[in-house]
Amino acid sequence: MSSVKDWALPNPVSENRSGLIGKTVDRYEGRLKVTGTAPYAYEVEPPSAPAYGQAVSATIARGRIVSIDTSAAEASPGVKLVWTSRNVPAQAARGERANPRSQRGSNPTMASDAVEFYGQTLAFVAADTLENARAAAALVAVTYETQPATVDFMASLDQAEMPPGEEDTEIGDFGAGFAASPVKLDETYFSPIANHTQMEPCATTAWWDGDKVTVHTSIQMVKGGQHALAETLAIASDKVHLITRYIGGGFGGKGQSYDDLTLAALAARELNQPVKVAYTRQQMFQATIHRPAVQMRVRLGAEPDGRLNAFSIEAITHCARNVPFTEHAANFSRSLYAAPNRLTGHRLVRMDLPGAGPMRAPGEATGMLSLECAMDELAEKLGIDPVELRIRNEPTVDPETGKPFSVRQLVSCMREGAQRFGWERRNPTPGQVREGRWLVGMGMAAGIRGNFLLPAKAGIRITADGTVTLLQGMTDIGTGTYTILAQITAETLGVPLDQVRVELGDSDMPPAPGSGGQFGAATAGSAAFETGMVMRRTLADLAINDPNSPLFGADPTLVTFANGNIALENQSESLASLVARAQPDGVYVEGSISPAADARDWSQHTYGAQFAEVAVDVVTGEVRLRRMFGVFAAGRILNAKTAKSQITGGMIWGIGTALTETNPVDPRYGSFLNQDMAGYLVPSHADIVNVDSIFLDETDDKANPLGIKGVGELGICGTGAAIANAIYNACGVRLRDYPMTPDKVLEGLIAKGL
Amino acid sequence: MHTNLTVNGQAVALDHDTRTTLLDALRESLDLKGTKKGCDHGQCGACTVLVNGVRINACLSLVAMHQDDDVVTIEGLASGDVLHPMQQAFLTQDALQCGYCTPGQICSAVAMLREAAEGQPSQATEDLTARISLTDAEIRERMSGNICRCSAYPQILAAIRSVAGDAA
């Protein structure tokens, strides 16, 4: 096992001789996307004309199917099959793993007569056309026996229990420390249910060739999807060929497979014909995972100079009754601010709702909405500037583990942001800046998000024409993975960028964990780099052992790679010429990355500071964002263009969190009130004004051999709180209930007599 | 039933289900899969195409309504290998991430510039009698029917601005 010490040594990426690392390279697959020729899962051309599948969803939260009348659907034109729990082909029981090495267990559809959530698949129709499938699906008539359901989170808080296998973390004596603190804050914050709302609905195109199924599906994790389908169908995983080349957004919601995958595969087998299944937009809201609501009690005990003496976040959240998941809204805080007495923990309510699950920065995205508001409130109580208060609580080592930080530029982010944003122009007294009917204010928040490296492999092939192809069972969900892998591969092998091809999203390729947890670039990129290093050694051996090579007999440690050539002093030849002569069938190598044995000796995070200016309409309570600026520190940046798109996109997610996004549950049916994009309000063009960001220079040599960290989730961390704080600064209304919609703001304005 | 129309300059004769939307006809019958289905309810804009030069949500329109119409999709914008200036601008400005809303954004932007040039006002237009100045606020307002969940909005604005030139 490697040590982080190895990662600190100079390497082709850190030396960056071609300058490809960090460069603003255009998106690798961009041309395909702007011409509409990148095929997403539903658009892949199957080997013969497909049948179309349509799932029928439950309309109660909990109960039992008494009967399903499928006769009208079966008699409907073009219908090829109608399935319910009574006649769906056999699948392995939920969670079963015939192969202990499978990353996911069986995920059967229509497994019983039990209804566990509104939106659950109860029937499935396949027909010759989409129109016929949809019409027939509408004819399926379900009779239920409804049972009492727990769907109201706020009414169920008394059922909250310790999540399985977890415990609270307490350092020092929080109770005593809090009681003894001269300045105290004790407030409760609420973050609502949110939906990923990826633009591309989940979809699968499937066909069989003998006993092997090929599935093109929209999923973030190649192996997870392959294993889940194999376990569900009770077949060996090598009988499932899963391909996911282009993915229309994931954000955590496509980290798992859904019934579209299972049903397309089952129906294609049954019909001996390719089958396409896509979720409707309504099914995306009801039948995939969501970010659960979280109620957070924050207690801060401080000295008059602002130093925290006691600190606590207690979060209550929810998950589906039989699908454990905890939104760890307190975890981030364990590494954020110094305080000798600390208490953090989570409680979980089991509910009869669709599965709760990870959504962009799970834990941080919700948790920071509470603490970063509370810090603003504490700053006001103390009469200390919010930036200064945070700086006074900057720890020198991780405040819970005592481990050193790998790199921590949080204070630099805040100082740089404050200076560039013009923070000194903020009036600390709320409600003082008025422009007509608008009250204007500024707010800020810190951001933190963990950094991770997972095991991954990659393959590189060089053909006789010199083309370098990186192959990896990795995904690009819009993050820029194709592009940064091309840059890393080209820089590692010293070849021009246009000589490199990248092929991803195929279960036959060397596995990588996929996209999630902002570990994608570091994990897949490090594997690509290590594979490039294997390729360098392989090519060097090839050259020095080849009497026809100008490098014959050379010392392999002195061989260099640049400009598409392998070289030793003034002797060189192109990789194409070497491969064409010495191994005309091409050279293929694989490599891998694993976390260093000592990587956990450091506390590793990405950091940011978010600054927002908003205007509040005193008549309507409407909040308009005026500008937002973020400063981030996330290791070496691989591609200034795609990284900025990622981080700014995350910030805009935070704007939606602060102002518009929520999905209340209808207590009568257990359904979400918003089941489409007219009701669930993600930010649109008109909402987004002057959002900008920069990255600080950084290399984290404890993170991985590239010194990089994730940027996909950091942008949303703290954003919503910065806006909430700006609203308070603008109009003096302190809201602790996200999102801060006009009704809530207006109620506050009226209460203040404004 | 039967409908004749022109798609990306090609005459097309379609025998189709009366229920078939223009979007599904493009994607499932004509193999023009660049036009995306995001919501099927006219709420996201991913299916935006140009019909007789005007942008519409193809999901809200039955193909039967388009006898003799001239439809242009994302596949019809480039000239051979040469990208349409709006496509090139999206690529250069990184005005896309997952790419699923991108064809709709581009088609919408192309039509939007023409609407503004023709003097069609928007919610953001302050003077209805003057020539329209394509301010950032105008562009944002006019593009708000096209959702980008990856939130490439600042880059999309920059891309459109680079094609439109400065506000008059």
C-alpha cells in the first residue's frame, strides 16, 4: 500500500510540462452535445425495432393491492404484455446477493401486493409504440386496501430514533460548557424535502443476446447498476453488459438503479425484442429518491470575544420505512470550528414515503443551512463581524480528531471573498439600505465539504497510429470527467490532447466507482494517471529492448515523454512509430489507485466562502438575488473552465435551496405536492444574476498523486445560509425555515411593522 | 394519419398515430434524437425546436398540426462540419454540462435573437415603442423557458451575448 509521501514526489502531472493541467480546455464531448448527437440511454439504437414500456404507479402511501384489473389494458391496441405482482417474472428477493462481491443487492419490481409508497410501480405495460403503451397503462385499474401511513414529518418527530449503528459524538462536556457560556444561542432550523430534478428522466434501452443482456441506462455508478440488475435477475454479473455513456444529470439521484432498468431487461427477455423504458417527469419526483427534510437544533455558547466554548447540532431527518438512509446534517460541523465542548448527532424517523437518499453534498447542503445561519445570529449578538467571528474560531487541528489538516484555506477564502465582494460596504445594522421599495443587504457563509479517494482502475491502449485511448468504467454526469481524464492522460504520457480518446461508462471496462460524493475526478483521475505511469514504463521497456529503437539499451529511468515522443537526450521517436514497429497490435495496460495507508492521518476537506447580496421587496416579500461571489479552495484545478462551471452550478443550486425549492407532502395521499417542473421551482435564467467564483491556488499532496480534490459539491455548501443572512441584513427578518419564499418574508415584514 | 412536413430542409412524409407529438415523431420516427424529452409538459424547454422560424415546445404539439410546416431541430443548425455560431459559442463558453437541455437552449437562443430583432417585447422590455435593446435582463427573461438543472446559466448568457454582440 502506498503512502501519501509518494504522492508528494514530482510527477508528470505536478510538473505539467505541456501545461494541459489547469488549462481551459473545451469539453471533450461538447461538440456531440451542442449538435444533439450524444446518445443518451433512451436514444441508443437497438439492434432491432424496440417495444415501449410504461410503468403504472401507486396512488396511495401504504396499503395492499386488493385487485388489479388489466383486462382493458391487455385488449388495448398494440399491447404486448401487462405485468403486475401476480405475473411479473421471478426475481430475487429484495437485498439478496447471490454473489457476495456484488456492490448492490437485488432490487425487484412488483415483488408483492404491498404498497410502501406513493409512486411505487404496481403494473407495467409494453406495447409496439409509446402512444399505445401510455394509453394502455392508463387503463390499468387498481383497487387498494389503504392502511394508516406516516407521511407528516413534523407530526412524527416524536418517533425519531437513533439511526442503526450510529452514536452521538461528544467532546468535552457540552451541557456544562453551554451552561457556563456568557453568550448563548439556541435556535432550530428547517430544511425541506428537495428533488434532484435531473433534466433527463431515468431511462433504459435493453436487449438480449442469448443469455446476456445489454442495457444502456442513465446511472452514475456502472458497477452498482450492473450488480443490482444481475442480482435482481439472479444471473451472473458478467451476463449484464451495462453502458452509460451520456447522462443527463445525476446529482446523486442516479447513484442507484430504478425499475426502468429492471423492467426493460425483463420485458426484453420476455418479448425477445429490445425494450425502452423511461420514467415520466411525475415518476421522477415520486419513484426516485429525494433529499429528506431535516430539522436542526443548533446551540452555540460563546465568550464575549466570540470564541466558541460549546457547540452542538442535533439533526432529525427521515427515510423510507424499509430503506435506511441518514442525511448526516451534523457531520461537516465536526471539522469546521474550534470549541472545547461539542455535541453532534442524528435521529431518524421512518416514514411511508419514497426512498430518501443522497443529493448533491448530502449532509453539508442541509446542515450548513443551520450552522452558518446560527453563526450570523451569534455574530450579531456579539457585535462582531461575521467573517471575523469565523476567523476567531478557526481551529489549528481538526477539532474532533486532533488530526492535522492536509491543507486548509478557509480563512483565505473568507478574506479574499470579503475583499473582492466589497464586504466592508455592508451595514451591520439590518434594514438600513433602501432603494425604492427594495431593501438591500449582504450575507456570507463559510463552506466545507469532505474530500475522498476510492479504489479505481483504468486501462490505456495505444494503437499503431499513435492514438491513445483511456478506458474506464467511470461516468461523466456533466461534471467534465471525459475532459479532465483526457488532460491527465495526455499530460502523463506527454502527448498532444487531440491524440487522446476517452471511453467511459461500460461495465466491460476497468472499474471505477462512478460519480458521487465529489470523489469522481480525484478517484478516476488518479487511476488514469497511475495507468499512464504503467504505460510509460511499458513503452520504455519496449523501446530499450528493441534493437531498432533509437533508445535501445538505454537506462529506462532516464527516458522522457513529450510532444508525442519517447526520448532520451537527443534520441527520440514517436509513440506511434515505436508501437507500430515493436507491438503493431497495440499496447494495452491497466493501472489502479488505492487510498494511501496513511491518508486518514490527515483531516481532508475542500473549503469555500460564499457572499451574497439580495434585495427584498417590502410590499410583496419577494427576494431577488443581486449578486453572489464564491471563493473556493479545492486542491489543484484540472480544468479552469469545467471546474468553474461545476462550482458555479453548485452555487446556483444553493440559490434554489434558499429561495424556491421545496416539496411538501400531501398528508392525505403521501404524495409530493410538486410532481412537475412548474411546481417544483429550480432556478431559471431570470433568477440568476451575477454569480461568479474563483479558486485559490492550492495543491493537496495528501489527497492523491495529482494533488486535486473534488469541486462538484462544494459550491452548494453554505450558499443558502449566505442568502438567508443577506435577507436578514436587508430587512431584519430572520427566517430559519427554508426556502425563504415571499409568504414567509412578508409575514416577517408585517410582524416588524414594515 | 398522414402528415407532410419539412424537417431540416428535407421533405418528410409521416404515417403516424393521431396522438403522436412532434417531439416523439422527431425522436422515435425520424431518428432526430437531439431534441430532448425532459418533462413532456412544456415546462422545461428541452424539446425546443423551430417551426417556421418560431421556437415551440415540441412536446406540446401534435405532429398532425404541422402539415406543410418547416421544422428545424438542433441537427439542422450546423452547416456540415461547421457549427452554427450559437453552437460554437456554447462550446467555447462551456455553456453546458450534462448536455441534456443544451439542444433546447441553443434552438431557443437562435429564435430568441430573431424575436428581439423583430421587436417582439418581453416581460423585461421597458419601452414597448423603442427598438429592443438586448440587455442581460432581456436575454435572461427570454431564455427562462429553458431550464438547466446543471445551472450553466452564467455561461449560457455569455454564449448568447457573444453571438448577439453588446446591447444596443
